[in-house]
Amino acid sequence: MLILTRKVGESITIGEGVCVTVLAVKGGQIRLGIEAPKDVAVRRTELGERIERKGDDGND
């Protein structure tokens, strides 16, 4: 895992066309802005895990 330190207003670029910017830091929360091409899915991890659990009916 690559660990980077950024300040409000600073960004990182991931691959081609994905840019993550730190918009705000308040208390224990960080607000991020994410710019990505429409063909790149951007999801919160906990939502993806929930979707996977709902889709798993246990029938293999």
C-alpha cells in the first residue's frame, strides 16, 4: 500500500484520468473529490461489500 500525505487543496493522480483531491478535513472525516472517466466505477468500499452480500444467495 502506498501512503501519501496531502493537504486541503492538494491532489493525487491515479493512472490515466483519475484525480483525487482533498477538499476538507474536519474532525475525524476527510472530504475527497474524485474525477474519473465515466467508464471507471467509483464506489465506497462498504457499499460494494453490501451489494456483494445481497447478490450472494448461497446457491452454488
